[in-house]
Amino acid sequence: MTKAANVALDNELTGLEFASGIPGTIGGGVYMNAGAYGGEISGVFVKADVLFKNEDGTFAHSVMSLSDMEFGYRKSAAAVSKGGIIILNTALSLKKGSYMEIKGLMLELNRKRAEKQPIDMPSAGSAFKRPEAEGLFASKLVDDAGLKGMSVGGAQVSEKHAGFIVNTGNATASDITELAVRVQEAVFNRFRVVLELEFEVL
């Protein structure tokens, strides 16, 4: 995501500034309609070459359009398929812009990230989706439940931003998923709100 945003900048193309600090690949970004600061992949998506899994377990090639992809908040038809659709590559539509304006916006968004998010530590980005109920935010619920700093093995709820699970040095996948489940349980017990994971466990 960050590399694509930088390539766009180098070519004076605007539309991917929001992606400049999102961890992960373009394919992953399309898969879960990655976004930040008011921008989402769905806003620049044109089409994607994909493999479809048939009922007999074989795959067939196809092209999915914007409407085919059925984007929503942190989801797409590929995500809903749970591995039945594999994204091979994608075409995005960007507009010509000013190098200095694009660079300025990217720097401003990255400054905001650095202020609020634990970008100095390894993580998979935001751990929990925003709840559907109006006015609720996952990080605030986790914080209000007193879970900042909670840890399992090397995985920890970030002290800086409660919506992130960070690796303090030696976290395993099991540490991260177990901590995520404990956070979900604690938030549900306290507020009766179900937090959905933003990353996928495969």
C-alpha cells in the first residue's frame, strides 16, 4: 500500500494519499477495502483479475468490476468468499495532481498516524473494526474497559492506541489471537458490544 502511494506521488497522481501508512499489500487492501482518513480502496478501484474457486476445487480466471466486488466497510466479495476468490492484480484510477500538494497531504496524514498510532512497533494495523452502532469506536471501548497494556506472551494492547495489538518482541500468532479474544470478551462483558477483528485469522 505504501509503495503504491509513493509510486503515485512520483508520477503526480492523487487518490492514494490515504494509503501511504497502511501496512499490507494492494491485494490485501482490495480484499478488505482498506482505508484511512476518509479514503478507501473502493474509491479508486476499477477492476481486478481474480481466480474463482469452483465447486470441484479447481480455479477459473475472471475479471471483477467495482460493482462485482460489492465493497463495504472493511469487506469485499473476495473477503466474504473466505478464500474462494483470489486477487491476482488490480487496476486503480487516479487523477493528475500536484506533487507538492500530494506530498504535503501524505506528510500530514503520516504525522497524524505517528501522533496517535504505535507505528514504532510491529502490528497488523488496527485490530478491531468500528462497531456498527453510531458513535461507538473500538479503541475507545477497549480503553474504557481498562485494557491498555493487557498482554498475552509477546502480544500487547498498545499503550498508545487501544485499537492496536502490538508485538513487544517475541509475539506468536497464538499470542495475538488469544489476546484479541480476551479483549473481545472483556468489551462484550462490560458494554455488550461485539468487536469484530479487522485482520483475518487464516
